[in-house]
Amino acid sequence: MSDVVLHADHLIAGYIPGINILNGCTMEVQDGELIGIIGPNGAGKSTFLKALFGLVPVTEGTVTLAGEDITNLRADQLVRRGVGFVPQTNNVFPSLTILENMEMGAFQAPKKINEQFDRIVEIFPVLGERRNQRCASLSGGERQMVAMARALMMDPKVLLLDEPSAGLSPMRQDETFLRTRAINKTGVTVIMVEQNARRCLQIADRGYVLDQGTTAYSGTGQELLHDPKVIELYLGTLGA
Ligand SMILES: Nc1ncnc2c1ncn2[C@@H]1O[C@H](COP(=O)(O)OP(=O)(O)OP(=O)(O)O)[C@@H](O)[C@H]1O
Ligand SMILES: [Mg+2]
């Protein structure tokens, strides 16, 4: 497989006119890949995902999806074209139930809701069992599952995940990585930002290191894990 599904080309973007957070981010993703994005706090990782998803204005550069220009399209337009996004925080509606949250994910395709719900609770059985529980009473890990499940309701081709393992216990973190890999194996291209850099690169096909708004390094997960510069600057000394 060598089909480019998503291409971000030298993106310049930011929240306030004249203050660029992204200073030329480039990423090329092949169909079916699992991509890990790592980098220090404040590097612009979340901003990068938001720029891909139309939530931060891109002032220069382009984003293409399967060859079509999608730069600065609105999030709802991107969802319709097969892009899903799970934000880093505030990613469920706490006052709604699990089922209602998942229904919200497919509000643009109401006919699909039942079929998609049944398919997705096979990946997340606990969500099916507890479908009528309000999300306010769920643990962090369970909320993360709901957020991912909601994004999957529209059957995305490309799924953007912002720190899915954040704030979870080590066991729950590992479940999240394995589940992400499992979702990827069903054919969904996954672009995942992670603080847990080492674990992320272990499961990723390829990775990008973002630093000060630019893609500083890229390579296969294994190449980055063993690159002395990447180890020194971004992974600490433990895995040398
Ligand atoms: N809504 C916003 N308005 C203005 N500036 C913002 C906003 N969100 C983030 N920034 C700034 O953009 C820069 C990059 O932030 P971003 O959240 O993309 O970093 P990050 O790499 O995701 O960091 P972390 O690892 O902590 O999640 C930071 O300097 C941050 O202060
Ligand atoms: Mg972030």
C-alpha cells in the first residue's frame, strides 16, 4: 500500500493573527498507517491536530485528504469526508448517557446509528452494557472509550487522537494503546499524539517529533526509538 491518505504540507497556523504556533509542519500519511506524534509540552501537537481538523485557521500550507484539498474546511465537513477527532480534554458530554454521546457522533448520518452502535460495542463491550449510564459518573478511562467510540460512529477513514492515554493508570494506558492498534487493524488510519512517547513509538508504524511548531524528526517507530538525538532530546536516557 502506498496511497497517501493525508498530507499536511508546511502548515503555518495559530490562534491569534500574527502569532504562529505551527511554523511549517509537514506530515505524509499512507492509507492504513498508525502514526505517532510526540514532542515536548507546548510544542504544538494539539494545535497541529486541531489545524488538520479545521479548528485552528491555517494561514499557509495545505492539507489534502486522498488528494483533495481540505485546508480550513469546517469540522462537520471533515467528519462527512471521513475524518474523526478525539480532543485531549472535554471530549464527552457529561450530562448525556453513553448511548446519547455515541448517537451525537453520528448525528449527520442518523440511519447508520443502530448498526454502528452494535459494531462499535463489540470493540468496547463495557459501553454496550452501560449504555444508559451518564458520562459524568464514568472514570477517566471509560470517558476516553466513549470519546473514541463516538468518533468511530461515522466510520472514519482517518482518526485523530490527542493523548488518549493521558491521566490513566499504567494498566488502562496499555489497554488504550492495544485498543488503538486494534482499531487501526480494522483499516482505520490513525494519527495519535502521545505524551507516553516510548510506548507510542513502539506501536506506531511511523512517528513524527514536533518541536517548536515544526516537524523536527520523522521515521519508523523503531528508527526514532533508537535515534541517539531523539533519545537524548525527547525520550530521556532510559531506553538508550
Ligand atoms: N486556545 C489557545 N489560544 C491561544 N494560544 C493557545 C491556545 N491553545 C494553545 N495555545 C498555545 O499554543 C502553543 C502550543 O500548544 P499545544 O496545546 O498545541 O501544545 P501541545 O504540544 O499539545 O502541548 P501538551 O503536550 O502540553 O498537550 C502553546 O504555547 C499554547 O500556549
Ligand atoms: Mg496537547
